[in-house]
Amino acid sequence: MRQGLGKLVLVLMLGVVIGAVFSQVIGLFLKEGSVAHQVFVKGYGFGMETMTLDLAIVTITFGLVFNATLMSVVGVFVASQMLRWYRY
């Protein structure tokens, strides 16, 4: 079970990275503000916004935001298919 969870996390992270790279490369060729640019490059951010904790001696800032694009979803799909192919 533990090894399966590790592979799943690896596939998700690999897919997101692949999708982010493809998204940035596609963004180089598309006109800024076009519909295609918005679909492929502009993402939907969700998560916890930044929170600052001031302790007088040290200031700590927390935050975690995920930016999901169409290409990151495609990247996760491609990585899952690669894992499926690798298993057999």
C-alpha cells in the first residue's frame, strides 16, 4: 500500500510538472489575452492564501496555492498512462 501511494504521488507531481512546462511553452506562441492563451496558460488558483504570523522576534509566513491549468490536467493524464505502461 505504501509503495502504491508513493507511486501515485510521484505520478501526480510528474504530471503537474510536465503540464506546467507544456503550458509555458505553448504560452510563448500564443498572443497575450487571446482565448487560446486563457485556456492553455491561465490557470485557476485554489488553496490557502498567505497568512503572516508576527512573533516580535521572527515573522513567519504560511501559504499554499495550487494553480491548475488545462495542460496540468493533461500532464497528469499522460503521466498516469506512462505509469500504467511501466507497470506491465
